[in-house]
Amino acid sequence: MSKQEKELADNFAKLILTARENKGWTQAQLGQRMAETVNVIKSAESGKPPADSVIKKFEMILGIELMVEASSDHQSMIGQSSNSRGMTIGDYLKDLR
């Protein structure tokens, strides 16, 4: 790796939830401050990784750091680009042919 890559912290959902609760905000209040729907907040707090733009909003509004240095033992899929959806079962079966 030529530069330090960052990845979403493993405990991002807990970080978001704790920071929101420390500010005394409801999910709806945080969503309003971020100009996002409450469903976006609920999804992130339940462990679904948010989009990069939403991660930046969480970091800015809550004053937390969600992107951390990538660990050296991190494994990524071969041929996966930064905006790739990843390999599906259909892709795998197609590759077998």
C-alpha cells in the first residue's frame, strides 16, 4: 500500500449510537440535523454500513471518527473497485461457465 487506507470502524454502529445518546438526541433529531431520514439513522445504528457521504455527516455532526486506518490483516475481494457491489452468487456461477 502506497498510502494509508481507511476503513469503516468495526464498531461504527455503537460509536454512532453512543455519540447520539451523549448529545441527548433522538434518531429523528439526528436525522434532521444531518438532512437524512430516520431510516438512515436506524440502519446505521443497527449495523448496516452507511454510504461514504453519510459517514462524513455522522463524523461532522456527532464529532466522532468512524473511518480508521485499515488493518494489515484486512482481506478484500479480488477485482473489487471502491464502488463495486461485490460478487454475487450469480457472478460466481457465471464465472464457472
